[in-house]
Amino acid sequence: MQILTDMLGPFGPLIAVGTLGVLMILLTLPYLLNGRNDPLEKLKKSQEPDRKTSGDQQRLRASGRNDKLDKYASFLEPQDEQQLSAIRTTLMQAGYRHRDAVRYFHFAQFALGLGLLVAGVTYYLLFKSGGETSTQQMILYILGPAGVGYYLPKYWVTKRQQERQEEITNGFPDALDMMLVCVEAGQSMDQAIIRVAREIRNSFPALSEEFEIVAYQIKAGRDKPAVLGELSERCGVQDVSSFVTVLVQSQTFGTSIAEALRVYAGEMRDKRVMRAEEKANKVPTKMTLATMMFTVPPLLIILVGPSVLGIMELMEMSK
């Protein structure tokens, strides 16, 4: 204990115990998470060799899923079904539609948090332990990087989700106008979606990707209302949800899709103009603080400076 205190200061034993605990977690965690193979599973695999070929074909048809993460599913996935559905929806709206996206997300949080925790402990031991540091500073140096690493994936996903939704919102009125032109030209709704996805690919890739997914799912024979409902869930934008409702109601009641698109496209154009006007009206308010910071001080210096100098000269002369 005396050696640790002399080397690392008064918190030397605490730092040593914390470092030892982190190393034990790193060494024992793979063994704790590595589940043993069930003997029944081995028996099924030995008795049913013919299913291997069909399983490989099914794996090729399905989107790639990392089977190695299955044994860590209880650790890398929330056990609450609502929480799991919420994080899966958030990742889907951010553009991460992989089946293991939730597992990769939680693994990134765990790995970055633990890795930066070790980095914080190492930095404190090498550079800050010899000096006089308080308990709060020690906690900040050690736990601060761990907290940043844990919340960094969440910040990245949230930022990407917001940017993607903004891109979809900005490109949706133009997509509706082109879709209306295609429908009025005699194309079906499915063909119009494919053509619009091709046309807006360079300008709005996120919206183009969503339309392509809808086209492929409809070609595969899925029910159109269900496909459109998934589009609304993947985008997470109110305009898209309203558009899906319009299309479903138009198909249900047998009304003209072209007329519904014309009315809704006009509303989307009006909303885009209103959003632009709202941003324009916010500019003077945002510029007020900048104007006060960069304009008022130089103006005061120009107006009041000569008077201040004159007063100072008079005071010196009076002395």
C-alpha cells in the first residue's frame, strides 16, 4: 500500500483496484458471454445433413446476418420488447436496416465506453497521478472519456436520422410533382414510383432509396398498404405518413389517384413555402445577438472614445 501511495499519490490503492477490475472484466467477459453448444443442436445437425444446403440457399437469399453474434444476443439486445422496437426504428430511420443493426449499435457503445475508460485510466496514471489532483478531477479524467465513448454512437445515429429526415422532407414535394406528371402521362403508380426513384437519385438519394425499396417489395407481390405503411415507418416524416394515408384511402375507396396526388402535391408546395418563410422570419432574431456583439462595441468605441480621452486629459491637467 505504501508503495502505491508513494507512486500514485493518496488515491494509489483505489486506482490500482480499479485498473485490476477493468483488466479482469476484459479477460473474463468473453468466457462469460460464450454460451455452450446445446447437445440437442449437435444431434439435430448430425441427423439432418440435407438441411445444410437449403439453409445455405436461404442465407444467400436473406440479407446478411452475423451468426457469431447470436450467442451474445442477450447481452447486445434490450430485453424489453418496446425498447428493442424503439431502437430498431431509430436505426432504420437513420438508414441502418441491417438485421444486426441493434447488436452492432450496442456493441459500439460497449466497446467505445470500455476502450475510452481504459484510455482515461492510462492517461491519468501516466500524466496526472504524480501531481496534486482532486477526487473530482480524477473522476473526470477516468470516467469522462468513458461517458463520451458510450454516448458517441447515440449522438451519431441521432444526427444521421435528423439529416436523413430533413433530406426526405426537402425532396418530397419535387418527388410528388414528378409522380403526378408520370401518373397523368398514363403510367401506373408502381411505374411512377420507379421512374421518380431513378430521377431523384442524384439530388435526394435517401428518398430515392426508399422509393426503390417500395418498388421492389411491390414487385415481390407484397400487399401495397403494408408496403406503404413500412415506408412511413422507415422515413419517420409526417409528410410521408400523410401521403401514405392518401394513397391507401384512394385505393380503398376507388377514387382517382391523379386527383389525390394533384391536391396533395399542391399542399406540399405550400408547406415548403411556409417552411422557407419561417426560416426567413427567424433570421432577424438570430442576427440580433451577432449584431449586438460585433456592431455595438465598435460603435461605442468610436462615439465614446474621444470623450473618454478628453476627460482623462483634463483630469491629468488638473492634477
